[in-house]
Amino acid sequence: MLRHLPKRIADRSMVVTLCAAALCSAACKKDKAPATGGDKIVIGVLTDLSGLYADLSGKGSVLAAQMAVDEMGGTIAGMPVEVISGDHQNKADVGSSIVREWYDTKGVGVVVDVPTSSVALAVSDLTQKKNKVFLVSGAGTSDLTGKNCSPNTIHWAYDTWALANAAGREIVKNGGDTWFFLTVDYAFGHSLKNDTTKVVEANGGKVLGEVQHPLKATDFSSLLVQAQQSGAKIIGLANAGGDTINAIKQAVEFGITSKGQKLAGLLVFTTDIKSLGLETAQGLTLSESFYWDRDDQTRAWSQKFAAKHGGAMPTMVQAGVYSSVLHYLKVIKELKSANDGKAVVAKMAAMPTDDPLFGKGTIDPNGRKRHSMYVYEVKAPAESKGKWDFYKLIREVPADQAFRAPADSGCPLVQK
């Protein structure tokens, strides 16, 4: 058509034609592309890759998410699924910055894991504003399903209320009726201490005092002296990860446990016990929602995980990442879209959960994933039959009792 025109005019006409075609193509793609990143679903694992929570979440959480994706075939509703990860460094501003960039430029439709409650609270707020999906397994504060609940957030593996309700109640019932807390000074620690205090007092116990410490503390000597001088039967550790490990090691070194006082690890993971060793950790009472050696299904999945993770068995955080991603992808498969985060979460809540790690479960109106919790005691070295054989079961707390009732949560989404 242009060959009979003068060369300069023909060239200009060709440029106009090509530009118009490009604009049309871009507009068409924009209309058709899902908000999750064009022609794919992007899952962002926001975790601790370098700090005190790296072992209990970290690379293991990234692996758990990928295992769920692989199990679902890697493609959902014609869209390939991609897993990306970021290190929030246990800082709310860093975590928020990463997630904002993910939502705005990386096409991420769902963020998972997120140990450190202060980071999780910030991400939950941002996720609601962007209408994406947030599936929390790493953070513990029960405020995520309480006063800070969101229609775009589901809290998956555990929370501080469940930990307090399971382990705290068991300890008081068995004579541990006076407590002194070592509390990490951020949202998670305060939430765990407050929830446990309510359980202790509701069951006839008394809290004699508390000292707080910063995140990533190394010297607990002065704090342990105060706990010892309180005369409390139970020293409650309202912390996690490296902080819990350091506190327990130093308590044993100071001979505190040999003088009649007992430690209550209110949030302890299998990776913590591995680091401590059974000689140090034996007799510790704790609660978890997942233990790799609970039954045939948990053992089978955990062995697959360990084969890809240097032999380390999964924690309940990593198990929660797998479970939450699996349920999310099942819902996207039905909806055939991940564009509307609030609609995705509503569908996730409407569909019963079912996977080999947590079994059958439900999601409450305040975003609380509901399943059983378990109270364990750490075995003595002579009782253990293998590298990761750490726990003996004390009791199971059934799903209907394991977590706070939605009506009591203070969540504004719950109709009373």
C-alpha cells in the first residue's frame, strides 16, 4: 500500500501504523491480564532469611510453598505459578517496602509466612488496602484475628491465644500456678504474655512479675536472676527462635531448673530443640499445631521435605506455609481468577480445608484457620530413637477448643 508513496512519507506512515498497533496490543493485554501479574500467579514468601527466625521459617518456608505449587501441577486455571521470596530482616518498614513493591510491580497476588508480628500487622494493613491476600503462618499475635483482623488476611498455623490456651492451661493444671515472664519487647511477646496471663489467672494461678528484653538478645543473666528471685514456680518464655534458645541455655547454665523452678517455652519449634539438644531441653512443656512424627501422613510429607532441606524436618510454620498455599491454589482453581483478594479469602473461608499436615479444618469469620493443637513434653535423651525424635504427646486440644471463639476476638468483621 505504501510502495507508491514518496519514501519519506511512506516511512512516516509506517511508524504511525506500527505505533498504533503497539498501543492497541498493549491495551488489549491490559484488559485481559489478571491483576496477579499478567499471565501467571505470583506467590511472595516474605520471611526471615538471615536472622534469628531463619531456621524455623526462612528457606524452609520457600521450599514448603514450592512443594504446594508442585503438588498442584505448577499451573492453575491456565496460569503458571511462580514463587518469589524476600527477607524482611524482622523490620516492619523493610517488610512493608518489599510487599508494596511486590504488589505494585511484581504482580504478587498473595503473601505468605511472615514471622515477626510487627511485620505481619503492617503487611496485613497494606494487603487490605491493595485488595490482595495475606496468609500468615510465621507471626503469632492474636491481634491479627482480633482488633486488627482483615477481610484479606487468614491466620494459619498458630497464634498466641492458642499457645497460651494449650500449654499454659496444662502447666497450671499440673501445679505450675505462679509465673514470672521473660518477654520479648514487640507485638508478639506482649500478645503472648497477655494471653498466657489470662489463662493462668482464669485457672487459679498468679503472675508474680515480668521483665522485657529486646529482639535478638544475647545476655539473659540479669533477667534470669530477677525471675529466680521472684520465687515463681514457672518462668514463662514469651519469646521465640534464637531468643528462646539463648534463654533456655543460660537458665540451665545458671542451674535455675535444678533448683525447683521450671521453664515454660510458650513458643518452641523442633529447630529450637535441635539447637538446644535433648540434654538441655528435656522435660520442657510446649504446644504446637504440627509435629512431623504425629502420624503416617505427616511423616511421609516431612521426609520429602527433609530430603530437599538438608535433612531438617519441617516446623509448624513451614507446614503452615505449605497448607495455606495448597488451599489458596485450590480456590484459585475453582474461581479461575486471583484478581479480587477479598473474594479469594471469602472463598477460602467457605471451602473446608483438608491437607495431610493439619487434616480437616475450617476458617472462622475473623480469619482464624481452625485445627487441633497439641501439648508435648520434650523427651529425655534415653527416650529418643532418632535425630528428630523429640516429643511425646501429653494431650490433643480439639479444633473447637484450640482457638479463641470469633465472638470473643474483638474482630469488627464478626457479627454478634
